[in-house]
Amino acid sequence: MPTQSKKLRRREALTGVLFSSPAIIGISVFFVIPFIYAVYLSFIRSVNITGLVGFRNYLDMIQNPTFQLAAWNTARFIFVAVPLIMAFSFIVALLLFKKLRGTRFFSSVFVFPLVVPVASVVLFFQIIFDVDGLVNSLLTTLNFAGIDWLNSEYTFSVLVILYIWKNCGYNIILFLAALNTIPKEYYEVLSLETNNPFKRMYHVTLPMISPYIFFILCISIINTFKSFREAFILGGDYPHTSIYMIQHFMSNNIRNLNYTRMSVAAVLVFIAITILVLIAFRFRTHAGEKDS
């Protein structure tokens, strides 16, 4: 019997490896191996001149003014856009969960950008915020001066609005799924003590969906680094300095064939994402210990 059990376990392990091998090979070829090679490139002088230089490339990168501008804009975008999209998505999900009048229309409005190409969404925003766009036309009608929304400090706000509108639909769906997992009995028991909606939110809703909040937070942080598509279409390779992101810096270095500098930036972005996710995980763990 023990021999048969071992054979069965080996067969199951072999079957698992065979079925997962396509995914493992794909991840290794397209993600793991290129990342390891990028780490190697970040420690050499250049692609043509081999030789390890240690952390000199990282020190030079941190002191680079262009990289500092890109890093500051990226960090500012994360700390502004992520809390806004989390709060906005949660509020909309609560309203949709209550099934108020007109919720179907609003749910379509926020889910629609998920299936629309990014270029179409950006074109829509360009029509609205262009110098001769709808917003400036309205301002002119009200006897206000027009604003160059896409080539001034206001460009950052436009990008934040674009990011929220493009990505909030996915967050709303996740929040709705989380709210539907809460048993109604919890609210009924709490209603015996109080009908205060804030206490219902604090004692039942938020603790019950905290794992979902952590997941949505991580997704939102990762999506901020994907906002380069919107920023690139909105402003090109060299947009206004307020939306010049890390991805612009990396893309321009690829165009200049400076793979070493691009690799250093990629490794630093990976470290930054890892730190942000670990901080979020730490807060989740601390909140779970506090609730228990």
C-alpha cells in the first residue's frame, strides 16, 4: 500500500508538471529570463563594453535630473490617483449595490471604457480638453479665459481623470463582488443595536471586504504603471513635464539604444512596485490582527 501511494503521488506530481509546463515555459521565456538579463545589464558599463561596475549605474541614475523628474511624477501620480480611484470606485459600488434608480445607466457608463480601445478613450478626452475643445468652449461662453489643458500643469489632472475613468469599471466590479459576499445576517444583528450607516460600514462592511480591498489596491497600483499608454497618446514621447513618467524615460532610452540605463530604470521600478505591495500587505496584516 505505501508503495502504491508513492506511485500515485509521483503520477499526480508528473501530471501537474506536464499541465503547468506551458505556463512555466511562457513565464520563463517572456518574463523571468529577460528580467534576469536586465539585472545583468544594469551592472555592466554598456552592452558593447562589458565589465561589472557595481552600483555605479544606480548612483548615476538616481542623480540624473531627468530620472528624478520622471520618478517624482510617477510617485505623485500613484499617491494621487490610487486613493481617488479606490474611494470613487467604492462609493459607486455602494450606490450600485443599493440598486437605486438609474444604477443600470451609470454601471454601463463606468464599465464601457473597459471594452473601448485606449486610443479611442484618449481621443475622446482630447476632444473635451483641447484648446478648442468642449471645456474651453463652455468657459468662453461663460466669459472665462480658455486653458491649455494638454500643455500645462493641468495636464496632470487630465491624466488622473483619464486614468480613473478608464480603470474604475474593473474596480467597481470587484467591489460589487465583494459586497455580495457579505451575509445579510450580520447587518440584521447589528441593526438590533444601531441603524447608524457609518457603524454598519466600520463594523461589518469594511472588515468583511478587507481581503478584496487589498487585492484591488494592488491592482490599482499596478495599473498606474500601465497609464503610460494614456500619457504617451496624450502627449507623445516628450509630453508636458507634469506627466513625464518613468515609462517615458525607459522608452526614450530604448530609442537611443541605451539598454543599460533602461535596465537600471526597470529594476528600480520593480523594486518600487515590490515595496508598495509589501507596504499594502503589511497594512492588511496589521488590520487583520487588529480585527481579531
